[in-house]
Amino acid sequence: MSANAAAFRHVEGFRWRQGDPSLADTEARLYDLGVLRSVLNEVVEMAVADARADGVTWVKIDDALGVTHQAVIKRYGKGGGHR
């Protein structure tokens, strides 16, 4: 199983609002995904800050996150990505 497939299975298994009688299942799923996205963004920011503190270069962070150098600097550089 690939890392993407394993991660997808975990995401698909997350249920927070599913079963809430005040929400349609599709609406509850959107709430669940919003929570996951928020937490994931926070964890990535912490990991970038930790990596930078350990001396990991921006180029290696770009590669690990699969984004351009400009995107990672804009999002996490100059005060971004710090706890």
C-alpha cells in the first residue's frame, strides 16, 4: 500500500460530525474535512519550524512538501511556520 493510499484510508475513517441528526451526511463530511485540514495545516507549520530549527534547508522542505520554493517561503518563511 502506498503512503497516499494509507493516508487516504485514515482520512476516510475520520468521523466527527457524521451521524449528527442536524446535518446531512455530505454536510457532516465537509465539517470533518475542515477539521482535518485545520489540524494538518497546524502540524505542517510545526514540522517546518522544527525542521528549520534543526538546520533543514528550504530546498529540502520544498521537496518534502511537494511545493515550489516560492510557495514554501511565502507560507512559512519570514515569521511563518514558527510556534
